[in-house]
Amino acid sequence: DSGVTQTPKHLITATGQRVTLRCSPRSGDLSVYWYQQSLDQGLQFLIQYYNGEERAKGNILERFSAQQFPDLHSELNLSSLELGDSALYFCASSVGFVTPNTGELFFGEGSRLTVL
Amino acid sequence: QKEVEQDPGPLSVPEGAIVSLNCTYSNSAFQYFMWYRQYSRKGPELLMYTYSSGNKEDGRFTAQVDKSSKYISLFIRDSQPSDSATYLCAMKAGANSKLTFGKGITLSVRP
């Protein structure tokens, strides 16, 4: 158990809809990262928050947004959903401001989104 | 050309085999190299980390980096059915850079 909690585990929705994915980081971790994993693209970095502030942005679409709350949990909002947004969405956490050079991120079990 | 390329697999081997998993990369700034293991329906977990070139051994696992060839490998000796998982390579340049992952290769070890 990594200590990172993600909800919901599975989500099925229709095109054009909006969903919110939730992540609670490991106790003591201030950074939260969101990743998207699909068969064709692999694991793609979306965005990182550190202690409530956006720290780094990756390949995140404008239809997607995220935030980190004072209690350090984070939410990823996906709107105007398209079939191609179907994927596994992972949250990861770490202690510091930058991605550790050791690569030691702690991943949750993911939220599987299916857009029909 | 993607920054990190990984053999697509899948790979199926008998128990006890030596497994070699490989990644190539194009960004010469990468200096931190990792292997993650991802079991079915789970998130990735860090398996090994190596800085710059050379070998690192941890039990049955050996990570090898050849920066001159821009090539990294993970060797698994005496493979076990419990090693059946998806293995992702990941790389990082400097302190402020993000992790870049390979697509992953799914390994199945047959009893």
C-alpha cells in the first residue's frame, strides 16, 4: 500500500460530460502529481501541485484542470469529455518541491475512466 | 521520435529464465534513470534507480545504464511468476525536470 488514495476506482460516463477525480497524498507529502496512462501514449505527466500551488505543467488539455486544497488533497476535473479521454488516471505524491532525482514517487491505484 | 522508447512486448518467459528489458532515449540531458514495476490494477512502484552510467544490483535485479549509447536495461535473474507485471523505464534530466516514462512492457513468467 503506497499510502496514496484515489477515488473513484472506476467511472463510466458519456461524451460531453464532466467528472472529478480525487486524490489524497501520503501523510507528510506536499507534492501531488497527476498522470494519464493509455495503451498508445503510456504514462503521461499532466500537472503537479506543491502545497496548494501549481508547480509544473505537462501535457494537460485545456478541458482539464486541477487544484490542491489546504488539506493537501487534490482534484482533477475533466470536462467536455471525449472518447479519447478514456484512460487510467494516476495520482502520485512526494515530499518535496521538485520531482525526486531518485524518481521515488508514490502512486495511487488509479481511477479508470471510460467515456462512451 | 519520442524521447524514450521501450520495446513494446508483451514478453512471456518460463520460470527461471533471465529476462532483459530495454529502453533507448534521445535526450542526452537525462542523467537519472529508474525502473518502475506495475502489477495489474495497481499503480507503478519504484523498483530501481541509477544515476549516470554503470550497473546497480539489487537481489535478482540488475539495472544497467550506457549513456554513450543512450540505452538502459533491466535484467531479472531466476525469474519468478511473481515478477509478472508491466515494467516501465523512466528518466530525468536535472533537478527541476520532470520524469519521462517509457510506454512499458508487460512480462509474463510461466510456472
